[in-house]
Amino acid sequence: MATASGAFKSRANHRKQIELEEARKAGLAPAEVDEDGKEINPHIPQYMSSAPWYLNSKKPSLKHQRNWKNDLNSKSTCYDRGAKMFQAEKYRKKACQNCGAMSHDVKSCMYRPRKMDFAKVEKRVRTSGGGSTGTVRNLRIREDTAKYLLNLDVNSAHYDPKTRSMREHPLPNTDPNEKFYLGDNHYRNSGQALEFKQMNIHSWEAFDKGQDTHMLAAPSQAELLYRNFKDAKAKLISQTKDSLMEKYGNASTEDDIPMEILLGQSERQVEYDRSGRIIKGQEVILPKSRYEEDVYANNHTSVWGSWWKDQQWGYKCCKQTIRNSYCTGSAGIDAAEASLDLMKANIVRTEVRPNKVEEKRMATWGTDIPGDLELNKDVLSNALKKEDELKREEKDERKRKYNVKYNNDVTVEEMEAYRIKRAHHEDPMKEFL
């Protein structure tokens, strides 16, 4: 901790001062004592322990951190509870008629309007701190009745003692002229509270859209933006209404409807049953098709159902039986007929061709099938045995002989044996061989 004096110190003295402060913080050296004999906490930072230069403090002290200008023994800073003060016993001229205070008038009073008139107060009642509660003859000296005392029924409106709120009306069946408290919900959704809620919502939406506004930080700005928004909205609604009237007209401003049309009568008699259906007097309605009439879709020149063939409806223009098909015209008809003729010709050709079953011949692996291929069955069986032995040697290296002779000449039977063994495990076409 730095000392109070600001004299220049050499490097050695400065080092000793730092070491002393570290020893005091570690508890190895006694703490520094101020001018009153009290120890100073060595962990207090220097900017708090150093006194300002204008105090001319020669010894370390923390007096400059105290409110040394005020007199702690003064009685003007404390409140003498229970002491008798001046209390007016009757109404004073120019006092507030609502609360009885002399500091303001009725128009500037911030208290809730009360039923009693302080101009008619005959006697003052002493309250702690000089309160302004008065009494009128034969009138109870209290504020209005608490919310929870308006209706003591257990099933009445719920009262929350923590927030002192009662949302519903405690006495809903009383005379409206005698109702004093209607519940918090009534005051929250009526009057200026509703307008304030709308202003809050507008401020939030404006902030989400990039407008730098906040209801609590800048209420005047938020209120001005809300007013401009309402004016612009009303102007836009009026412009939209005028444009619609100009385009479609306004039936309310036109001439009155003639009386012969408004009160038109006829000799036609209609009878209804209890369910509202017409029994007698309904005009004869001709049955219509379930499809739209004279409507040509997808470039067709005829309607759906104008062509019939093989128990199917279709279009006459292209002879198609698919409802959502696109019209192909005469070219589509020719292509359909050619396809039908080709299909019939294929059927006839299949019936005429003899059904010969040719024996499948197994070809060597990796080569084409020659016409004169012949395989020796004995050599092929020996080659298959050799392939099995090679498979066993591959699985177990201990059975492989030390001196192994390989021959690069591969016969047709050996290739066929390799192909057979190979196809047995990995060939995906082994079922068709």
C-alpha cells in the first residue's frame, strides 16, 4: 500500500515499499495504522487509499473516503418517531380540499379523489409523520375498503396477496351505480390502458422490423411513431376505399331502387315443407351432364365421350381413351393403327415359329463359343480335382509343398474347370448356365 506522502523515492526505497506491501498482504508484516490508531486493510487498492493532493494529508488515513463534511451528530438528518408536530385542527385556507396539504391545490393533487371534503373537516387526527388524514362527523376514518373485504365468500373472486390484485369483479350482481371496484381486468382492458397496450405492441413490432425505438427508453418517440402509424393507416384505408368505389361504384350513393322492383310481386305460388324444401311451384329443371358442355381441353376438337370403343369412352378427334391426354390428331390415329398392326404381326410370327429347345453348351471362360468345341470329360474331371486341391492350399498354407512347379500352358479343360469353380461362388449369372 502506498503511503500518503507523495515525495520522490529512489529505486531502492520504492523496491522496499513494494516488498513491505507484499509482506503486509501476505500477513508477514503488521498492517499500517492511520492517524486515529486504526489498522488499514493492506488489500485496499492505491487509488482508494491515496488521499487527494488538496487535503495535504501527511499520514496514511481513510478519512477522505468518509462523508466528513456532514455532522453525524446532527438531529436534522434523522426522524424523531412519535414526536408531536404541528397539526391543524380545522381546514386551513388555500389548502388542498382532497388531502389537506398546503403544498398544492386540488387541481395539482396526485392522491386518489376521496369522498370526504377537507373543507368540512372539524377535527384532525394525529398520525405518524404528520399525515393528512381527517375526520367528518359520523364517518369512518379509513381509506376505501380493501379488495379482499368486499366479498368474504370463499368462492368469490380470487385475491392474490403478493401482487394485491383481484382480476375478477368481487360483486358482479350489485347495482351498477353502487359499484366501486370492477376488477383489474376491467381497468386493464378499458380506457387508456388499452391504448397503452396497443402502443407497446406497435413499439415491439417496429423494433423487430429495424426501427430504433423503445417504449421504456424513449416513450415520447414511441408515442409519436404510433400516432404517425395510425394516421398513415387511416389514410391508406381511405385511399383503398376511394379506389374501390371509383372502380366498382358505390351502391349506397346511387339513385334509389324503383319501387316496382323493390316491392315486386307476382302470381307465382310456392309451397315449402318443414325442412325448407319446395313441394309445389318449383320450375321444371332439365337434367344436365356431369361434365362441362362445349369445353375443349388439351387442344381437342371434340368433347370427352364423343367416341366409344371396346367398352371405353374417348375423344373422336384422336380416338384416345385417356381423359387428360393431349390431342394428337390424325397422326396419332395412324400411329395407333400401325402399332396395332405390328402387334398382330408379332403374335402371328410367334405362333408360326417352331419351338425348338437347344441344348446349352458351356463355353470356356473368357472366350467366345466356337462351333466345334469339344471337351474331354476325363481331363475335365481331373482339372476339377486340381482346382479343389488349389482351393484347400489357399485356405491352409501348411499344405503347400516346398518345391512347387508352375506351368504357364493352360488347357481348355483347365480353363473350363476354373470357370465352373469360379462361377459357383461369384458369378451372378450362374443360374442361367
